[in-house]
Amino acid sequence: MVINVCVGSACHLKGSYNIISKFEDLIKEYGLDDKVVVKAAFCLGQCTKAVSVKIDDGPISSVNEDNIIDFFKANVLKEA
Ligand code: FES
């Protein structure tokens, strides 16, 4: 599974790099290193959703520091 985190300018301003490192922490915490990777992506075209996150070829979600844990549990833990 690939978690694509947008690092385009709008998303970058909203803290893409924090989101990437949070995802990396969560992946380690749940021992998913061999199943899930986090990648930086160019603008995903939905800047109003910053920070935009797309798992594999799925829909684009809006992720922030408040919802990242719920997002991770619902979309990564369940599927990985
Ligand atoms: S900058 Fe992230 S979707 Fe455009």
C-alpha cells in the first residue's frame, strides 16, 4: 500500500511534512513497515483539501493533525 501525501504548495503550507512524519510514526508503531510506504506526491489537484492524501489509486482525502489517527485506522490499518 502506498500513502501519497501531497507536498504541493497549498498542502505544504498546511504541514505536509508533519503529516508524512506522523504517518511514518504510525506505520512503525503498528509494525506495518513491510506493507505500507509513504510517498511525497506533487499537487493532487484538490488544493482546497490540503493536506491532500491518496491511498493507492483511491479518492483524495483531507488529512490534518486532528484526524490523522482516525484516518489511519480506518483507511490503512483496516486494509493493510
Ligand atoms: S497542493 Fe496539494 S492538492 Fe494541490
